[in-house]
Amino acid sequence: MPPEGYRLDGRDLHVQLTLSPWEAALGATITLDTPAGPVSIDVPPGTCSGRVLTVPAHGIPNPNGPFGNLHAHTHILVPARLTPAERDLFKRLATTSNFNPRTPTAPGP
């Protein structure tokens, strides 16, 4: 039985990796607690929700072969409540950025 929050697929472990908008946009190194201990995951700049980041050999051990892999499925979470300073920063970004996620050329997961 996989630990809570993890899904098992053969010897591979799957977990949701929740990111802030700035971690996803700028990139970050996130430490994730796994059943085998903490693992650092490099989140590339421009990561979208739904992207799968794989950490080889951090899944379930296999006595007859290689370990499984750890697959972190990204999910971007936006703050439910913004401070006035955060709201101002998001407004500045909205008026400065040319990005439109609804255009056909917008990057996807």
C-alpha cells in the first residue's frame, strides 16, 4: 500500500507537487518528503499545471532490478486571499505581461 498522498503504478510512485505561481514561473528547487526520505526536485522555469517531473530511482525498490521512479505531477495554486501588496504586484504583472493563456500558441502542460 503506498503512503498517503502517493499513488502506486508498478514500482513507480506518483504524487501531486503543489507550486506557487512564482515557483512555476521562475523555477525553484522544492524538497519533497517521500517514503524513502527527502528528495530535491528542480522545477524548471515556465512549468505549467499538469507537467510531470520525474526523479529516477526514487520509487519502490526492486530486489531483482532497478528501483521505480518518482513522478511529481505539478499543480499551481493561487492564493485565495491576497494582501494589498500582493494584489498590487499581480495587477502590475497583468498590465505588463503580453501572455494570454487562451491563445493557440500558449504553452501547455
